[in-house]
Amino acid sequence: MCLGVPGKIVEIYEKGGLKMAKVDFGGIFREACLDYVPEAKTGDYCVIHVGFAISLLNEKEALETLDLLKQITDVEKEIGPG
């Protein structure tokens, strides 16, 4: 199963001819390619999958998704995996 996780774009730059970003996942920063979402700008939230931003979403949607992911991990801690 694959999971796309939302993160906040904190910096945009070019690397090797690609539009890239530094993305904040709750204090963990990763690099992602923005070529699939060229309209992205600093401060936007995006869904990242295997190093690529695959869609943009507004802050409300991003925070709701992150909350749901947190709830899933909290339940897994209580009852165990799978």
C-alpha cells in the first residue's frame, strides 16, 4: 500500500533543471519535486508520494488529513498492527 502525506512547502528552488521544494512534515523536512504541480508556491500544502508533489490542497484539507493519519496511528498503538 502506498500513502501520500501532506506537507507544507517552506522553500522553492531549482535543482538539475527541476522545480524542487523543501517540505515540512511536522518538523521533519524533506526534498520533493514540484514539476507535477508547477503552480505551487511557498506556504502551499501538497501531497507528496515517492518524492513528488502530486497535488495541492488547502490548509484545512491538509490539517484534516494529518489529523486522520494521527488517529490511525493512535488506534494502531492501542490495538496493535493489522
